[in-house]
Amino acid sequence: MATRTTQLLVIDPQNDFCDLPATHCPAGSAPSLPVAGAHADMLRLAAFIRAQADQLDAITVTLDSHQRFDIAHPGFWQQAGGGAVEPFTPITAAQVRAGDFAPRNATALPRTLAYLDALEAQGRYTLMVWPVHCEVGSWGHGVHADMLAACGDWQLQRQRAVRNVFKGTNPWTEHYSAIEAEVPDAGDASTVLNTALLQSLGQADRLLIAGEASSHCVRSTTEHIVQHLPRLVPGWQARRIVLLTDGMSPVGGFEAQHQAFMEAMRAAGAQLASMREISL
């Protein structure tokens, strides 16, 4: 009898996205983009990995990975007159053309407008200026300590490595999804469709998905999986996906996007379940 395989995909379980208590932070450090509920999500997920280690055949962890210079960070932008642009400011191509906002490097204007036009044409997201987060090499870029320990124990128990997928290193495009950037850069292989990752995930009979945040990176990654996997893996269907609902939370103010995502995935055939409900 064939054995059913189960993979776990954990999206961006990083310190900067977790609402960590001070006891979990080094002196002088704090998460830059904490998602309410994320710390509890990661504690539950870490316990789940420990309890179900022998049933998890593969674990993939994605890592949001940025530099300070980034089209979605404040230091890239200025207001008319040179004033700073605050985090959580949405910026449209029309506003840039009107002179309300501009890249601090004036020579970047044509490329910036081309990006905004392409992004808005897709109708998925408006560019959002986020706080600097998940800066490569920083504490905030690191994986939540309990999750890191649980994944480390799983590796030793199962004698196989966690697969790490880095996303977001290109400063000229947003990269919510682990599958491809919002506007792929043909000259940068890290931004285009990650068919190797898709095909690997597509081999699972059951693909468990959790992480942060459900309104953005979990949502975008899952949508891309559902969009692209059927043509890469014959017979693959969204019913193989299980969204671990108590292992993800939305960015504050984006609860409606979280709910719409859940409803769309249920309609596509994916399962929604808590870690207590699922049986491996």
C-alpha cells in the first residue's frame, strides 16, 4: 500500500513579524512589523511539529529577505518638498505622476513608474511602504526561536534538512509570494516563477500551510500554488492543501483580506483546519 506523504510549508516565521514579548527579544531589539497573534501562532506550530515529527515528510520555510534600500521601504521615497514618507503609506502611480511622492534618487523615476504601472495592472496589490523589516543579517530576519528549535529537532529526528526559500532580495519589486515576485524581473532568476519549489510541493499528498501573514505572504503564496501547480503536476488539485487556521494571522487593518482569502481557498477546494482538528 502506498504511503501518503505530508509536507509542511511555513511562510515567513520570522522575528520581525511576531508580536514577541520583551522576554523573547534581545536587549534593544523589537519586531519592526509585528502581527497580532503571530507569537502564539508560532508556539502552536512549534508544538505541532514536535508532536507530529514522524508524520511530516518535508518542511519548507520561506524567509522574507530585504535590504534597507527597497522600493517598499521608507528610505526609498520622499514627499513633494522632500519630506519623509511614513510606514503604512500606500503609493500609486497616479500620485507619483502628480508629484505627491517621488523616489529620492531622481534617476529611478522611470523604473519606479514602470513598476507601479505593472503592479496596478495586475489588480492584486497597491504598493505599500512598510517599516524596514527582515533586513538580511538582522535579528528580525531570524526565525522565531521556538520554531527554529522545533525545526532543528525535526531535522535530527528525520535526518533530513529543512528547505529554506529566500524571497525579497531584489529591491525593485515586492515579493510577498514564495512562488514569484509581484512583478517578476526577467533579469533576476530569484523573482521569476519558482518551478522547482512548486514541483517539490506538488509531490505531497497533503500540503499543510501556515505562517505570517495570512493577509499578505501566506495568501499570495497559496494563491500562486493554486494558480500554477495544476499545469506543472498532472492531477494536482487544491484539495491537497490544508490551511492551518490557528497557525496564521493577518496584518492589522487587513482582516477583510484574510477573510476573503480563506473563503476563496475553501471555494477552490482547499481544507481549513486547526492543528487540533487535523489528523496525520
